[in-house]
Amino acid sequence: MDTLTILGTSLLLLILIGVPIYMVLIGSTIIALVCAGTLPLEIIHEALFEGLNSFALLAIPVFVVAGSLMERGGITNQIIDTVKQLTGRIHGGLGITTILACTFFAAISGSGPGTVAAVGTLLIPSMIRNGYSPRYAAAASSSGGTIGILIPPSNPLIIYGIMGNVSITSLFTAGFVPGFMVAFFMSLTAWFIAKRQDFSGDVSQPPFNVAHFCKTCFRYLPSLLTPFIILGSIYSGICTPVEASVVAVIWAFLVGGLVNRQLTWNKIYHSFVDGAMLCGVVLLIVGSSTLFGKLLTYEQVPLRLAEAFLAFSQSKTVIMLLILALLLVLGMFLETLATLIILVPVLMPIVTQLGIDPVHFGIFLVLTNEVALLSPPLGVNLFVSSRIADIPVESVVIGIMPYIGVLILCTLLVAFIPEISLCLPRLFGYL
């Protein structure tokens, strides 16, 4: 039995018995190495160290700490209060508020499940109190949370930039237009569903008043400036993404502690615990995925797959559709970061040969992984929102189907109209 057969068989068996993904990747690779004997076992610690030896990885846990501090420091509440004044009273207003608040919070946290937890904890109970069905509330929150991995700062875009040797700043810039496009279509979907099911707005919300809205914006100005401070420091060239994550933490301390006066030592402690826990998860997945990818590269899987794809078709359209289908299937069983770390080295030779811009391809990959966040059995956002709404995951799955359709539509638009993702990087001179 050759190495790839052993690797594939052990990988499938470990997934089927429910082993954690990092153990699936490490275990299947070690089994293949031991049984085949084609590579020395020293490659294990070398690949693990190589995968973790990246300065850019620091941005992920630090952005999570920043997002957690902002949530506990009242910044998230103030953002939601501001958005509710715009949309709260219209049909599906709270659903639209949820999606827009997720979009705003995405520019702070960089995490899909983290965005669902931060915004959904506040708005899902509010929607249910105002007569929305728990299914609608959970579906709107879990769907809006997917925007968290596309609008910068995005953890998956950081991983893609590292694995594909692509400028992270260019990727962050490219994520803006597709991210707001997804938010727009999701808001329309939330409104349409609410209209059909006759879900009203928040009756406790006063009618929109320009003067009152301006006063609210002024009162919450430090909180509302948060994403502009973070992203502005990156795009102006003052900070790298890693340095901007530290700026985000400092800003969260200043606003949450000194302006809002809601940060306590206990809240600060738990925010850093959140960052440490995610850091452990990310490092395990990155290290194990790098080891797995090393074996795939040694067995020339990227080259073979590129030859197979290009032998099937030389059309960019057909290849992008094949990659989309592959990612949609894998996304049901693999965590987003693991999918990117495994597939980016495999798919980049195909992308290069077809002349597809790597920045454009990165946005396409992350958009496809947004669908994975909503795809059972692994869809993380589904579990977060179902727990908050206190309903079965199966019920949320039914509710998110229209949003999955919207995400697939947006993915196809980005795939076949590259300017959607590339217009801003070109405007800013990154391409």
C-alpha cells in the first residue's frame, strides 16, 4: 500500500470516529510516515516548528483579545445601539441590525464564531422578545457572523497570506467590497424573510430622528471610531497587521476602561484567557496542517492535482467551479483554518498556471469558507447561535438555507468578476 493510500485511509477513519482535527492531521501523517517509511520521522518536529515560526500569526490571538475587550468594555453595545436607530423599527429591523452589527464588529475581531457570540448574545434574546422566531434570530446571527472572516482584520486572510506568500495588507483591502456586498444581500434576505413572516421591528425603538442619531454618534464616537483606527493604521502604512492588533488592544483599554468605565480586572483577565485559548487552538491546527501539507508536497500531490485539473479543462471558469465544489464538500468536515492551510499549497500551482491573481483567489477561498461556517455537521456558527437561542441545531439549519444561497451567489460573483475584489487594492496601489 503506497503512502497516499495509507494517508487517505487513516485520515478518513480518524474523521469518522470524531477525533479532533489537529489529531486527525498529525495522526494520519505519522501513520503514513511509519507505515511507508519514505521519510525520516525527524520531519515531524521540523514541520511543526516551520509552521509555527511566523511573526504574522501573532495578529490572530491579539485581535481576539481586542475583540473580547471591546465586547466586555461596552463598545459592542454602543455599536449595536447606534445601528438599531437606523433599522430597528422596519420589518426585520432587528435581523438587519444583527447583520450590520456583525459587519461592524467584523472590522474589530476577525473571527466568525467570535462575531456571532458577541453580537448574537445581545440581539438574539432581543429579537425573541420582540416576537421574532428563535429560528429566524439564530439564522440571522449565524449568517451575519460569517462576514467576520472576510471583512478585515480577518484571521483566515492572515493564514492565507502566510501560506500563499501574499501581502496581508492587499488581502485586507480586497476584502472590503465583497464583505459589504455580502452584508447588503444578507440584509435584503433578512428583510424579505421578515416581511413574509410578518416580523415587525423593535416597537420599543423610537422613530428615526436625525438630530438624536447625530447626538448618539457623537456620544459613542470613541467606540464608532474603533474600526477606522485599526484599519486606518494598516492602510496608511503606519502599522503592519500585527502592530495594528496591538493598537486595537490599547484602544480597547482606553475606550472600555477610561471612556466607558466598564472594564474591570476580572473582565481583562477573561479577555486574555480568550486570546490564549484561541492561540492554542490556532497553533495546534497550523502546526498539524503544515506537517500534513509537507507530506502531500513530498508525494507531489499539488503537482498531480494541478495536472489533473488542467487536463480536465484549461478554462478558468470550469476550474473555479471545480474548486468551489471541492471546498463546499471539504468545508462540511474541516475547520476553516485547517482547510486553508491544507489546500492553499495544493491549489496555488493551479492558480499560478491559470494566471489567476492570488489576492482575488484568496478572497474567493475565504468566501467559500463562509459557507462552511454554516454547513453541518461542523458549521461552528450554527452551534454558537443555537446555544444562545436555546433551540436545536437542526432548526437553525433550516433557517440559514436562504443565506447559504446568498453566500454562494456572492462567491460566484467574486469568482467571475475579479474587479469586485481587486478594485480597492488597485486604487490604493497595492497591485
